[in-house]
Amino acid sequence: MPTPEMRFDGRVAVVTGAGRGLGRAYALLLASRGCKVIVNDLGGAINGDRPDTSVAQTVVDEIVAAGGEAIANGDSVATPEGGKAIIQSAFDTWGRIDSLIHNAGNVRYGTIREISYDDFKSVVDVHLMGAFHVVQAAFGPMCDANFGRIVLTSSIGGVYGNNRCVNYGMSKAGMIGLNSVAALEGEEFNVKSNVIVPSAVTRMAEGIDISQYPPMDPELVAPVVAWLAHEACPVSGEMIASIAGRISRMFIAETKGVYRPSWTIEDVAAACEGFHDKGADNPQVLDFGLHGHVDHIGYSFAMAREGR
């Protein structure tokens, strides 16, 4: 039998940064499956300057022309007031919010030594603070409705780092902490939160030599995000990567570690190889998952009690 189509009939989604690139692909796919979509985008340049509200409206027009339902929203995620207004637009229009996809972003390059504070803060305000602003505004209503799906956007630049992107790297790494807390606090209310770690060729790749890249269209990432935003998605508190057609789970792990009842600096130096050992022949990498905070402590306490 064919697999039933996963639809979003009756659902309402907010997608920030949905005017171009990845966000546009998310909005179009959700709408094609019956979702009502708030298309949020300032429509500016990649550094956030020169806003243009027609960018979001163009996506809305495309959705409506295909028989879907959508409205444009030009509020900024960078302020608490803007975040509230974005979420409120879903309630004003359709009386609910079911899924929130925070995709809005800007880029301002600079090394740690040279970046201006304004350029640093501009990126943090949109990516990281923007995520908090919209999540906080949506979280209460989702919990009250006993349903919600949150998808936050990190990056391999946030997980692994990258040169000249300290503002971006810090913001995308911070998304991991927000996601974990939202997943834990939402657990009893059927509110799931996950992170997408996407890679696609969009205008953010401007200036990069992509001549040797395999196909990396935003449409390769969109089904992963739609799955995370769907009511049937079973996971929460996870990071899912999507790059060039490959999907993987990313996670924070620990080595088994070593124990001593007391330590000197010299002891730590001597044990360095032991607590770095990932055990290629005998895997010792621990993945604690959503309740890692508690499980990390429990595992460490057990090692201390057992004296090993």
C-alpha cells in the first residue's frame, strides 16, 4: 500500500525568514500540504539592511495562486515586540499556531579581533535573540493547546565553527541550548522542539565558489523541516542535519571518562589520553539524549560511588 500523505490540513505555521531561500521552500511545501502559513520576512539584504515587504508578499501570492492560504508579515524577530507581533498575526488571522519554524537570518562577517560590536549584535539579535522572541511568544499558547512543533535553525558553523563568523557561530550554537530547554519544558504538553542544521545554496552563499558542489537546492531540506513540524514527528530535543540529500542526526556526546577520588594538575595531564579516548575498537561514546542533564549527573555520580 502507498504511504499516506503527511498533510497539515487545519494547521497554522509561522515561518520566519520565509521570503527567500530555505524559508520560502518551507512555506511553499507546508502550504502545498494544506497548512496555513504566516510568511514572515523583512525582505532586506543579507546583512539585514534595506527592508522590502514585497518579498514576503510575493511568496504569499505564489501560495494563494496555487490554492493555498497565507499572509505576509513584516515584523522583525530582533525585538520582543516584533516576536510577539509575528505570533499574534497567526491568532489574529486563524486563531491558533501549531508550528513555528525560525529561519530568519542575516550575515555580517568579521574575525573576533576585527568585528564591530554593531555587526556582532545585529546577527545575534536576529538569529539567537530572534529565536527566543518568537519561541517565548508561541510557547505559552502551544502548551495551553497541548500541541506544538518548534523547529529552530542551527548550522555546521554553530556546531563545528567557521572562520570570520563569530557572531553567527555563537548564535547558532546558542540554538542548541534553547532547543533543549524548549523540548524539556514542552514535554508534558505535547510541544516538541528540534533543530534543523541545513546546508543549501542560497544567496547566503554569495562569494563562495560552488562550482564543485553537488545539487544543494533548498527543496532538498524542506521535507526534513516539514517532518519536524508535523504532528506525527516522534522526536524532540534533537538536531537533524540535511546537506546535499544526506540526512543525519547530530548530537553532543561524551567519552566514558576516567575517575579518581582526588586529582592534581599532573594527574589530569597524565589522564588526558584516557578521558579523550573515544574507543574506536570498543565504543565508549555516551549519548545521553533529551534528559542528558540528569543522566550526565547520574552517570558521573555512579562512577564516583563505584570508585572506577
